[in-house]
Amino acid sequence: MFKKMEKVFDIIGEILAVVLVIVFALLIIDANFPFLGNVEWLKNAFEIIRTYGSLLLIAVVGLEAMSKRNFLFQLIFIALLALIVVFLFFPDTYNSFIGMIGGN
């Protein structure tokens, strides 16, 4: 399913990794030596990139790895990734899901 996309995922993963290293470094340096000052929108942007960029990097690297596997493994990986995204963006869904299973 993703065999032709392996190189694309590789390049995107490399770019994301470099961007995340730079963002992590800037946030750590700013925590010790505040050089961003009162530029809250930039700090917020870096925090968003740090939070969601990590998930995106995991997804891209995982898709690259799954491009070498059979369809069943790809489907399982995509389902688990979708589960993470749903629970990340809709936390009440997790509580409802657990309530259905646990009977609470």
C-alpha cells in the first residue's frame, strides 16, 4: 500500500527530526537563558510544534517502516495511529469508551 511512498516518508521524517531537534534546543536554551523575551506567540508555536511534531514524527517513521511490511501490519498500524489521534483530540471519547467497557 505504501511501498512507493517509502522515500517520501524517509525525507519527511528526516526534515521533521531536524526541525524537532532545533525546536527542542531553542526551548531548552530559552528556559535557561531567556532570549525570546515576551514573544508569547513564538513560544506557543514552539510548544505546539514540540507536542504535535513528536506524534507526527512517530507517524511518519512508522509509516516508513510499515511500507516494507504486508497489508495486515499496515492496517494495524494505521488503526492504532487513528486511535491515538482520536483520543488525543477528543479526550472525552476515551472516558466514554472506558465507561462502555467498565460499565461506569
